[in-house]
Amino acid sequence: MYTKHALQVCLYLILAMALSAQPAEQWIKLVVGADHPDWNYRPGEKVKFSVAVYKNGVLLPNVRMRYEVEPEKQPPLKQDSLVLAKGEGTIDGVTLRAPGFLRCIAVATVEGKEYRNLCTAAFDPLQIAPTETEPLDFDQFWQDAKTELARVPLDAKMTLLPERCTEKVNVYQVNIQNFRIGARLYGILCVPKKAGKYPALLEVPGAGVRPYNGDLLMAEKGIITLQIGIHGIPVTMDPGVYADLANGVLNNY
């Protein structure tokens, strides 16, 4: 009995020492919001953006912050810096007179490190009109491009990835011939195992280079999904390969 008690005491002491040796988590969070819950406004209506900086869930006072308020991807309408004496503040007096998006980008500096966040307000977004007119040869250009592409054999190849398959879905890496002979396009195809006809979903990438896992969630709901990359390389390689490409030949793509 004495031995068991002594062992428990030793374990408690070891645990206490281990916990005391752990550094306290310094969790910094910058929050940017707007005064309408849905972030939607009428043209001409002024937005009041709110900013707050938290450390471990508590407002952090005397934080220096800089900000820009701009129409999306356009020069700023307002930019300045301020000190959040109590850890929070507001940025107001800015609006759009026409349908569009107004974005507030905030950058707070805490202990020499910068934290960035943003909020985008929508001004009558369903009324945003095209900013360019359609070229007269638009339809003919695409028809000619499709006709030219149809001359390139698809030459589709599928490789089953057993380690990614589930009870309901088969997962493949596919590669097809692209816009010319020898150029390949790679992607991940997820197909429900149960026989039948299914809708299909094509998922195209944003900028950058990365591996792909496939959209299993949608496939398990009965949708054939195809995620594609665009760089002509397999999408199942080690993540380090893509990191090297992103920092090398595909840097800033």
C-alpha cells in the first residue's frame, strides 16, 4: 500500500513539474467586423468597421494598428494608423456610391509581430454590372478554340488510389492530354461505387501549386467530383515537392 501511495505522489510531482515547465500560450487574435450582421449595405450608406485585438481571449490594450479601406483590389479611399487604447476601436465614414465591395484591411503589431485580418462589406452586390463590353469576336474565338482542342486526343488514364478509397467511393488520379500532344493535365477523380447515373462536379484550382486529395465529401453524397491541377505535374506527390516548386520555378505564380 505504501509503495502504491509513494508511486502516485511521484507521478503527481512529475506532472506538476512538466506543467510548470510549459510556456504559457500567447494566442493573439485580430478581429475585424462590420456594424451590419450580414455585412450588406445600400450605396451611399456609411460602414462602421470594428477592430479588436485579443490575447488569450482578453482584449489587449495599447496596440498600434494600421488600416486601409478600399474598393476591392482598388486604391484605398482611407488609410491611417491608430492606437487601440482599450484593445478595440472603430473605423467609419466610408461608403460606396455604386454597387460593389468595400474592404477594410487591418494590421496590428504585437511584440514586434504583425497580425492581419480583413472584412468586406457588400453594397447592393446583385446589381454589380460588367465593367467591360463583350468583344465582337468573343463567340467565334471560343468556337475556334474548342474546334482546335477537339483535334487533340483525350488519351485519359486512370490510376486507382486504394489507400484513399472509402466504403462508398473509388478514388483515382487521372491524367488527360491537354491543349497539345504531350501536354498532360492531372487531377483526382472520386466516383460513387454504387452503379447508377450521377451528376458531376468539376473543381478548378486557384493560384499556386499543391497536392489534391479529392472531394470525398461530395462524392459520398452521390456526386462524381474531379479536382484538377493546372501545372502538368501529378497531384499526389510529397508536399515537399510542391513547396520546392512554389519557391522555385513556380514562385509567385
